[in-house]
Amino acid sequence: MFVDCVFEEQLRMRSTSLQAIFLGGCELSGLEGEELRVEQDLQLCEGSRVAQPINLERATISESLSFSGASLGPVDGAALIANDMTIGGHLLLSNDFLAAGAVSMRRMHIGGALYCARGKFMNPRGTALVLDDAQIEGNVLLSQGFKARGEVSLLRARMGGFLYCAHGAFENPGATALAADNVVIGGRAFLGEWFNAKGAVLLRDASIGGDLYCVGGICQNPGGIALDAERIRVGGSVRMHTRFLAQGAVRLAGATIGGTLNCTGGQFENRGGVALTAEGATVGGDVVLGSGFRAESSVCFDRATIGGVLDVKDARCDGVSMKGLRFIEAI
């Protein structure tokens, strides 16, 4: 246990075995902890500052890992490297956590939740947070003051619980803000309630056990793709209604949706292109483009299959294409 201590040299813990580590309010030049083994918690928190990168590749923490309130960097490249790491409990990068440099956690295994509320990940024009091929048994919370400048990548990640991004800010204008192609989410994907992406959101070939909930969410990529969810599989409903705003194309081509597709009150802006396409999609319930739906351009449901009704009453758009659209009682 170290409290309010200063380490002038890097703290070296390669292949070390310890019971627990607590560093509170400390200043570190860096931390080398490849293949470190900790039987309980590792906590580097309470205002601790680390000037050089932290390397925890292939480390094993039997309980939880907390960086809550810590500041890492600024560095060129990665501020935290934790590829192939195993955590038995929770991972906390929250409560004013700041990484000025990339956070790389490829192939990480987390036995509990990943909690990043009020965490800031800053690597403009690069990748801010990488969780490619990670496995998280619990929930993933990138919410309530979460902010990323640079791409957040969740490619092929697997989550046993839900993905919750309410009040999260994902900023990478002109590029990809959130990359979650081939992600597997056991519960609901919550990209609503002031979720704000400046840059493309990619959910191609993703699998979501519950709803894709975008109510009150904002996806901004004018002139490009705002939300690309081609071939997505959603066990529940897709909810893009009530204050949902997309500036750029929304693609649901080839999607499979078990419940309804509800866009009532949603606003879709893509001048000169198709605003919303669900070409070849399969929807088990109703498709509702009801009162308050606005599309600056056209909507496409060519060759889609709908198990309920298509409601476009009071919807405002340049046109709805329905070539080869099929209706069946049950899917």
C-alpha cells in the first residue's frame, strides 16, 4: 500500500506475484507489469498520476482492477496496454479517470462489469479505446459523462450483459466514432438518452439479445453513414423514435429484427441519398414510421419481409420504396 508517494523511476513488477496493490494519490513515472499476478485487487486511484505508459499485458488480477480518478499520460501512443489480461472481477476506468493516449485492451477477459462512467479517453485522430475480441461477462457502461476523442473499437467483443451508453460522447468527426462490427451483446444495446456520436457508428453483423434502443440518441456524420447496422440480428425491437436524430445515412439492410422497428418521431437527414434503408430486412413485428417521423430524402424497404403492418401514416419523407416487399403473419 502506497499513499501520496512519488516514484521517480518506473515501477517494475514483471512476472511478480502479490496479494494486493493499492496506490492512492501517487505519482509514477510508469508501471511495467507484464504477466503480473495479483490475488486480490489492484487499485491505482484517488488522483494518482502516471506520466509514462502502463503495461499490464497478460497480467492476471483475481478480483477487481480500479483506475478510478487516475490520470495517465499525456503520451504518444498507448497510455495503458492491457492486451490478453484477465480480471476476475470488475474493471473501473471511471470517476474522472483520464487517459491522454490510447487505451488498448484487446482480447481482455473481464469476469464482472466494465465501468467507464465519467471516464475520459483522449487520442484525437487515433484510437482512444480498444476492446477488440474482448470477453466481458457482465455489463459495459460507457455512460454518464463518458467521453472519447478518437475511435472507440469493440470489434468482435462479447458481452454477457448490456451495452449502456446513455449520456456518452463519442467524437471522431469524419471517421468512425464507435466501431462494433460483429459484437455479441447478451442484453440490450442502449445508444439513447443523449448518446452522441460525431462520426460513424458501425454495428454490422452484430448480435443483440434484447432491444437496440436509440431513443433520444444522436448520430452525426453528415454526408456519410451515421449508423451502419447491415445484417444486424436483434432479438427484441429496434427503437429509433422520440428525439432520435441521424445526420447521415442509417442502414439496416439485411437486418433480422425479432420485434418491431419503431421510428415514430425520429429525424433522418441525408440529403441527396437514402435516409433510411432496410432493404432485404426481416422484421417480426410492425414497422412504424408514424407521426413525427421526418426524413430528408427517401426511405427504402425493397425486398423486406414484415410480420406485422407497415404504418407510414403522417410520416414525412421524399418517398418510400417498397419493391418486392412481403407481409406474412408470423416469422
